Amino acid sequence: MRNIKLVIQYDGSRYRGWQKLGDSDKTIQGKIESVLSLLTNEKIELIGSGRTDAGVHAFKQVANFHTECDASEEEILTYLYKYLPKDIVVIDAKEVDERFHSRYHAKGKKYLYRIWNSKMHNPFMIKHCTHIAEPLDIRLMRNATPNFVGKRDFTSFTSRKSKNKSKERELYSIEISKDNELMDILFHGNGFLYNMARIIAGTLIEVGTGRISAESIPRIFEKKDRSLSGPTAPASGLILYDVEY
């Protein structure tokens, strides 16, 4: 049995997220599994490094699958490129150790949240950024980031729907940069809870507008109350940027 690791990029705008649902035509996992099943003449189960929500994109998603098919790495890559829709591209296919597991072996992840901060939205960026018309004070936002860095209980910064028993995660860094109207928030951590990156982004946006103060964030952590943190920022601005092994 072979174990094949894939590196995948996708625009999640028209999909219901990564995870396969009953209607596989509307998920990233379902689309790729369908094509791989045709190639291998087997029922393929694709294991992703993690789930991305509806509308979320990926610059580097990692997945693996097991197969008895003898197609070469290049043949797998070529077949996927030919038959997947244009908004999903597998950029690498490599045979790996049979014990490799894309989710359990991941050591860290990076998520990028992109904001178009201008009075008017950019029609060329609208699917891949969140438009915030109000001016954002990047200095206030940067001053708030140390409150999130380190090993912490992120109960206040995850969805109430989260099924994870432990809400403890470690953020290594949050970097905020701005190039004219485009603002990037790069999160680097050992793992992310359901909607965690989007809720932290939403909280930092509130800090940038002055509606939440950086000084109040430690108390929000302490209270473990989702209602105290900022709104869940829209999915369109979030990109799974990297998965580390």
C-alpha cells in the first residue's frame, strides 16, 4: 500500500469548505477524492491537515491518501491538474512513509488574514479580502498582539460549536503589515481551534477601530466567554498559508 502526500492550493469562494459532505461536488475534499477515485479505480479517502470553512482559501493545504495504484507521482499530478476545476490545483504529489498522517504529524500552521482597508472595496480583491471601510490604527493592533502570543486557553476566541475538549493552543507569533490599502495579519501557531483565527482577526479589527482596547484582552481570556471578544471576521479574508512538519 502506497501513501501519497499532496500539496494543494484552492480558492474556497464557491465551496462549502474542505470537509466532504453529502453533496461532495461542493467541497474541496470531495472534488479531489472523486478525481483520485477515477484515476486509481479505488475508493479514495483523503486525509487533510485540517478543515477550512466555507469560503476560506488555501495557499498550502496538505493531505495524504493510501492507494494500490502504481501511477507515478508525475502521472498523479498531471491527472489531477487535468480533471480538477481551475480553482483547485494540486502543486505537488509525493510518495511518503506509510505511517505519515497529514493531520497528526503537523507541527505548526500559519494562517493569513487579509483586509482591504479603504472607503471603497477593490472589485479584484473582494473574494480574497475582507473590506473594512473604517480606518484601522495598525499601531493599536500591533500593540494588542502580545496578549495572544504564548500557550493559552482560547475559549473566548473559538466558536461555541467547537468540539475540541481542550481549548489550549500556542500562538508563536502574530505579524501585522500594511501596503497601502492592503493589510495582512499572519498567525503562526501549533494549531487552531474552530474559527479561532477569524475571531482573533475580528477582535484585532475591533481594536483597530477603537471599540476594544488592547488592555481589555487579558480579561477576555480570563473570563473564557466568547461574547466578550470580537465578531467572527468573514471567511473570504482567511487563507491557510502553510502547514509545517
